[in-house]
Amino acid sequence: FKASPEKYAPQYGGYCAYGVTQGHLVKVEPDQFTVRDGKLYLNYDADVQATWSKDIPGYINSADSKFPALVK
């Protein structure tokens, strides 16, 4: 962990990954998560997690493009 902490850090600053796709920075429930391609994605709750799970690659692409503007 000490050698590469960024590997274990949640994506999108720890905000809900699905929320980022919708243009919002939303808190999460830490037990609602997905590890995809070695990256940790957190979600708001179990219902949002279910929606996120329907198209993870698409949601990741969307969140990756929207997140930089949200944190400005």
C-alpha cells in the first residue's frame, strides 16, 4: 500500500461514480463498491449500485469525461 497508494484510492475523489455521470458530486456508502480493472468505484447506495452495474464501462467513460469539470 505504501509503495503505490493511488492504486487503492477510490476513483472520482471518493464520490459516487454514478453521481459523477449525472453531473453531481454525491456522498457514498463505502460498502457499495465495484473494483474494475484494478480501480475502486464507490456508489451512493445499493439501488444506485444496481444501476451502475448495468453498464459499468459506459458509466466509467462518462464519469471520466465529466469529473474534471465537477471538481473545478
